[in-house]
Amino acid sequence: MRRRIPPENTPRVLLVAALFLGVLFAVLPRGYLAPVAIFAAAFALLAYLLDRQLRGWVDAGVARVFAALDWRSERDTQRGRSGAD
């Protein structure tokens, strides 16, 4: 029997998780926000470190953002402006 790899749903899973945490943060009393935020940060870090597909998806998105920022910086430099303006 051949093993089937399930379809990739990383963007959808991340969106659902972000929406869930957003609702959770809106509903919880203030005293619970810090522990839940610490758990969410630890979960995100461990998921990133342990899941190769998630790491690839996040790294590709970060690379696109930096490429866009670099493109804007080069364009402004060619026009005679610095990127700090």
C-alpha cells in the first residue's frame, strides 16, 4: 500500500490559529493574557522549529518581504533619496 501525503494547508491553519488567538485574547480577563501570550509564543516557536513545511513557508514569506524592502531601497537610492526619508 502506498503512503499518501495529505495536501498542504499551512496558510489556512495559520489563519485559523491567529483568528482563534485573537478571539481568545478579546474574551479573556486581563490577568490571563500574559500566560496565554507566553504559551502562544512558545507554541509558535516550537512549531516553527519542528515543522519543516511551516519553516519553509515562513522563510519564503520573510524573503519576499525583505526582497520588496530591498527593491524599494534601491529604487529610492537611484532617485537620489536615502531610505530614511
